[in-house]
Amino acid sequence: MPCGRCPAKVIAAEVWKVAPPIDGHGGTGLGGVAFNMLTKPKDQGLNGLLNLIAVEGQDIREHAKLKNATIHRSILPASKGGGRMLNESDAGKPHIVISTKIARDSPNADGSPRKVGQTMRLGSQDFTIVGLYNTGSLLVDSTIVMDIGMARTLFGLGSNAVSTYNLEPADSAQSDALAERISRAVPGVRVQRISQFNLTVGAIMGRLDLFLLLAVALAVLVGGVGIANTMLMSTSERYVEFGVMRTNGWTRRNVLCLVTAESALLGLLSGLIGAGLATAGVLTINRFLDGFALELRPGLIAVSLAAALVTATLSGLYPAWKASRMTPMDAIRHSLT
């Protein structure tokens, strides 16, 4: 696809590395995997993306020009102790910007979250925190930002070492053409558009959604079996009651509707209790979270209640059918045994 010159408006160099030990504690999180999400995103599992603390060394001057700089736009306001983003005066200085998540997960010696103006030891070097950010993304909020020169020094890299270049074309419509042109011009260099990265992350989240869906399906199955068992035990203990009803003129349809309605009511009450516990749990957990929050939408609660009602109704059909097939003579024989 021809693109003419399609020049890049901004070319911002970056160095990405797994954070060294923070205050003597490991900085690789639970996964202990190299931070290759930008260069080899398909090789990264959910742990590889979320359970790391990474260092991003930025070409400060060029990064300030990027329109898609998520962290730049997410610095907390001064009223909340957010400080500031790195600027050109921070070049060559041990200054860092961290997320509120890192500030909480790597606290001070007394257990309090890190604040602007305090220091954090990365490896063998002390850094001063000049800013706090909060994007709300577990992925982005696991990043410590510093000057690219300081990152090279911290990790013992050469003066020209670069992990990635963040490019923004002068014309955003030419992004694909620019990526193709770079791939042809520099063989062996991996070029990835932000849309591709988003698709990769979306695929990982899709696998997580599938896992959660299977877990929910299993829970629904277990719940349905439990309701069916409860209703079977209930109907077996009410043979005489159903026999009296049939003697007094109740039809099989009447008994079927009664037991089915009881099963549906049981499911609805269970759903309401579950929704109440879930709401209380989300509100409680959110009080202890910083950097992201759990959300329980009214639509999700409505769907959950509907699912509980339908599951209970379907689970109660067999016990209801069995109870409706009972005759007065069956009730008499059952009472004599």
C-alpha cells in the first residue's frame, strides 16, 4: 500500500525492563516473566501481563508530544497529592512517576502508601517520586516511569539502547502504511500497531471471560441440581398433602403449577440473597482497592435474578411432574408404609 512519505510526527524511544528488587524485595511480581508484552504479546499469559512491575524509560521530550500517552493524562491532581509528570528538567535525574497501585503494593516501612517526595530504592539506587498516576488499568498501573537515560544506567545498558519506539504519524490515517513501510525498510524489526496490541489484550481477556463463563455454567448446574434435589425431597415428604388435594378436586395441572411456582419462588429468593451478598461484597472490597474498582451494574443484577428464576423453574419441573402424577390411592399407600 503506497503511502508517499507518510512521516512520523513523533518518534519517542523507550526502554522496557522488569523492575529490579524494590527496597530489597523482588520486583517481578507473581509471574517472574520477562516484560515482553510489547515485543512478543502473543507469548504472554494473563499473569505475564498483570503480575509484573515494569520500568519504562522514556525519552521525556518526545513522550510529552504523544497524543496517546495514557500515563501523562492520568496524573492525579495536586489536591490528591498527585505531583507531576516527568519533564525535561528530570532528564538524567533519579526521578520516577509511579501508580497509586504500586504506591500501595510497595509501601513504606511503616506500611503506609508511598507519596510524592518520598524515595523508592530500585535495585541499588534510590529514586525520588515526583508524581502519582491512576489509569484504572491493572496492566498500565504496574509501570514505573523514569528518564530513559536513568533506565539505561539502572540496568547497565548502552547509551543508545532502545526496547521500542512509540511512533505517531503526522496523519493518523496513514498508521498502517507507515507500519508497512518501516517493516520493509528495516528487516527484522517487529512493528506493531496499537490496534494489534489492543486485539492481543482483548484475546487474553476473552480467554479470561471464557473461564469465568465456564465457572458460572458449573455454578448454575450445581445450583440446578441442588434445587431439583430439594424439591424432590419436599414432594416426597408431602405425598399425603398432595393426595388430599387431589381428593378435594385439585387437578394434575394444579399440582404441577403449585410445585413449579414453589421452585421458582425458591430460586428468586436465592437470587435476591445472592445479589445482596454480592453488592455488599463489592462495596466492601472497593474500600480496600486503589487503582481500580469492581462494578456491579443493575443490568447484571437483573440478568442474575432472571437466570436464578429460570434455573429454579426448570429444575423444579421434574419434581412437579412427579407430584402431579400422584393419585389419592398412591397417597394412601404411602401413608400406610
